[in-house]
Amino acid sequence: MIYEEIVVGSTHELGAHTFTRDEIKRFATLYDPQRFHVDEEAAEASLLGGLCASGWHTAAVMMSLFSRHFAREIERAAASGRPSPPLGPSPGFDDLRWLKPVYPDDTITFTGRIAAKRETGSRPGWGIVSIETLGTNQAGEPVFTHTGHVFVAKAKTV
């Protein structure tokens, strides 16, 4: 996928993931050992009302699905004979929000909407694309949002 092919406003299904009780505890034990992520009894008594995934766990799953989505897009472009440049680095993200806890057995579906794109003067041959990502649970309730930015190669670079 090259910069010129990206359509502002287009929406892309990134994938879905079901969070298991063991996975929630394993991730939290390693990276975010707060009581409501690792101790079911303490989680029941917490403001969150039960064991729930770390927000960083939710973000890590989103990023994994995001990366796999773009890898598939690059493979599709190559298979059809279109240029398939690698994505560049991310210059960061904005507006990261965890809107609702993710509990065991919740399936979160992530979608990305191309919010904006712009050329960059500092990196000739590249543009910056902004993608608003939304994660919703199986009830259709938003649980996660963020806006990520990524460098994407322009046609002349490929």
C-alpha cells in the first residue's frame, strides 16, 4: 500500500481477539501487576468490579492486529503486482483512551479509520497517515480508542 492509494475516511477491519482469564493474569503479572488484573478477589472489591485486562494488554493486542492487517495489505499488493513498500516508523500517537474495562471472555473487535494524511517536508518520499482505532466489545460498546500515526512511502520511493 502506497501513500497515494490511501483514502481518507476509509475504514478497515483489523481483527478481533477474545481475552481469557489466564491470558489477562499472565500479561498483568509480567507488565502491569495491579490487583484488579491479577487477583480475582481483590478485583471483585475494586472500582472495576472484577478481573479485567490491563489497558496496556488491550493496546498490545490492538497493535498486534494492526501490524498483521498491514502485513496482509502489503502481501495483497505484491500478489497483484502493485508496489508493496514497507511501512515506516510511527512518529507517535494521540488520544489513547480506555473507555470500559475488558473482562475475561470479552471479544474485542478493532477497526481503523483513516482520519488524515499529509505530506512531510522532513522525510522526502514519505507521507504521514493518521488512523483512528476503535475497539468494541461483543455488545458493541466502545472499550478502547486511539489515533496512531505512521510514515507511509510515496510512489516515487517504491
